[in-house]
Amino acid sequence: MTSAVLSLSVLLAASALATPAAGAAPRNDKPAAAPAGWERVDGSELARFAGSGGNDGNDGRTQAPAATDRSASARADDIGTYALKSVRNGKFTATEKNYTAPNTGVLRARSAAVTGAWEGFAFEWHEATETYALKSLANNRYVAVEGNYTGNAQNVLRARSTGTGTWERFTLYYNEDADRWALQSALNGRFVAMENSYTGSLQYALRARSLEVTGSWEQFELFQIGG
């Protein structure tokens, strides 16, 4: 009897150790629940939502090339090419491919218009993880979240990878009422924010650091510039 009780105690202890503690980081094999008011966008929906309206070119803001006809005509399984415009400062995201190490390829919302490949990103859908990978047209590298960086550069987005894994995967959300988009890192579960208050070379850098979409810091406009 004593032996049976002891064995049960060992099993219970092992079970307790195997159970994640409260507040433990969520698993990254599937995206977390969508924030209130936001809808997760899969590979069959991106072109439809990106071409569904919103900006009509009459609000005085600089538009991306072909932004007024953000066509949904491309097949759902095609790779779409898009530009990301920060709602916070009204600037398009560019890949800083000329930055020196360790920030070569960092993403910054600093362009007044889409002038070329610097502001273009190919969105690639991954069915198994229900996430997107973003490939910069500026240097043909995938965007990664730098989880091992420290200080104010920790979790900065950088186009530096030749392949894709958890570091390079994002869940894409859309708020139809606001016509706004948000990106959530699969690496740390954080939403991408534009660091408007930074100074120096990382001013306006994109960083996966927000627990939720709290406002314009985490919100972007998405413009289809190719299909």
C-alpha cells in the first residue's frame, strides 16, 4: 500500500512539473486569439481585404503606386507584394540595407512614398502555421524578429534571413471598420509597433514589443503594389 501511494505521489509530482506555469509564454505553432475588433487574415483573404477599399486617394495623404486600385484579381495562392504605411507617422516602411552591422536590413517607417524596392515586401503564406513571411524586395531577405538583441533594439524587425522559421513568421490581422492592419510575431507573441519616440538610426524602427494593439503605434495601412 505504501509503495502504491509513493508511486502515485511521484506521478503527480511529474505531472505538475510538466504542466506550464500560469502566465507561461503561449505555444508558437498556432497564432493566439485575435484581439477584439480584429480578424485574422489567411492566405485566401489577403488580396480581397487589401483591395476592399479604405483609402480612395482623396484624403490628401501620399499613396503608394497603384494604391487607388488595390486589385484583388490575383489568385489567392499567389505571392502578393505590398507596402506597409505606419498610421503613427504616415510613413512607408523601408529596409535599411545600407546600414552597418548589426542593424543591416532593419525596417523603419521613414519614406514619404514608395520609391522602389526599398518599400516593397512579398507576403508569403504558410498553411501549416497559418502565418506569413515577409520578404524584402530591397535585399531579397526575409524579415526576422531579433529576439536576442538587447536594449532598445530588442525584437527589432530586420530583413536578414535566407529561409523562414518562427523568427520570420507573423500573424496578420485586419480591422475592417478602421481599414487598419496589425502584425503579431510568432517568435514572442508580441505585436509590431513603430518606435516613433526613438532617436538616431533606430528612429521609426519596427519592433515586436506590444502585448496588444493599443493604438496607432501598432497599426498600419497595407497597399498592394504588385501581385
